[in-house]
Amino acid sequence: MDKPSSNWLISLLRITRLAIHLTYGMLLAVIHPHLNQAGQRRILKQWSKQLLAIFNIGIQIEGLQPSRSESGCLIIANHVSWLDIFVVNAIHPSRFIAKSEVREWPIIGWLCKRSGTIFIDRALRQKTSAANLRISLLLERGTCVGLFPEGTTTDGKQVGHFHSSLIQPAIDANARIFPIALRYQDDDGEANTAAPFIGDTTLVQSIWRIIRCSHLNALVVFTPGLSTADMGRRVLARAAQDSIAQALQTIGTTRHEPEYQSEPDFSSPRISAQSSYALLVDPLLNHQTK
């Protein structure tokens, strides 16, 4: 388990940086819906990477990622934290499906709405059907969509039951499915207990716990993609669940350095995350092809 930072000054600095970054995100959110798909993906990727840097979260990747030419795919992941969306977007930007309650979260809910998050109310079957149609159209147009089929968060040590209803759009659009396993851990490979957003924890409490962590890594394991041709949604849901569960059982056996180093390198001539706030007039100027 990663020990909380004992330096309150660092925690306060992170809070300040987070407030500035959320303000920056709100400005980007104004123009985001008016950009083309490539521009939207660049904004999601850059902003998410900067957010993780503020929390000093590194990303470790195992497995084969979807190729850049892969369009219209459904990314399925186990659900551990509200951070999951930003971890995936920092690697492979996607339009995520989220429960309707997220829309009511202060600031973050509005940002999710402006970035194209698809909100659903599972209790209303008619609205779920409409969401499925919208997701299918997005996949057919080449948009990547992210889904957490468990419908709730876990501690990341195991996988809950995968609901199959929202997998149907991938079948209808003949889009491939890419299951990925998510786990948050310290530098020794031990599970981090600050990241999971479970129980009665509020969003503010969760953010504060993460801020107080000196450092943690998000481990992302890409498992083999699944073809939806001639496959039923329940079979696909079970296959994705089994792939992720197996990955979690063997996770961390291969050690990698985080792909994205969270702490800024002041010796580098590249523009840092903090410097990007000076480019609000044209936020696309500081997007770098990875």
C-alpha cells in the first residue's frame, strides 16, 4: 500500500493545480463539441494525461493495444474508480457510457456531458434502448466507446458480473471488443487502497485520499480483442469477463516502468502540463502526437 504524503504543502499545491486544471477543462469543454473527431480525441488524451500528472499517477501498460487504424471499437474494462475514464482516455480516447448520477456531480459531471459521455438510467428500459441505438451509430461512424459492464465499482482485486445489454450495439455495428484489466498499485506492485471508489466514499473524500498519496501507478492490461461476428451478447460478456479476471489473477508478473512519468522534467524543452494553461487562446497548439 502506498503511504500518504506527509507534506501538507504538496497536497495543497496539488489542490491548487487541480482547481486550475478543472477551470482549463471547462474552457476546453466550450469548444470541444464543435471540433472534429480527431480534435476531440487529442483534447481528451492531453487533458487526461495532465490530470493524472497532477495526482502523480503513472501508467503501466501490458498487452497489445488496439491499433490507431482500429475504428469503431468497444473498450470494456473492470471498474475501480472514477479515475478509470481518465486512465483509458490518456491511452485510447473514447466516448464513455456512464450512469445518469454522474451527470449530477459538480464540475466533473458537466465536463463529462460536454465531452460526449453517454448517460443511461438502467432502471428505464426504454432509455437504455435509445442509448443502445446511439452507441451503435457512434461505433458505425468509427468512434471508440468505453464501457464498464459491472455497473458498479470494486476494489480491483476481482471482477463483478458483466451485464450484457450494452454490448449489443457492438454486435449491431460489427465492431470489435477490447477487454482491458485495470488495477491501481504502488511501485512495489502492491494494490493501492486509496484509488478504489467504493462503499459510502464521496467524490470529495476520494479525491482527497488520492491527493494525499505520494505516488501510485495505474496498471492497464490489454487482453486479446474479441470479434462480434456470429456471437451473442451474453457469450461476449462472459468472454470479456473471463479475460479480465484472468488478467487480474496474473497481473503484475511483468514489471514495466510507467509509460507516462507524472512528475514534470524541468530539464526537458517540451511544454509541461502547467505551461499549457498559457495557451488557452488556442488549446490545440500544445497537442503533441504520441
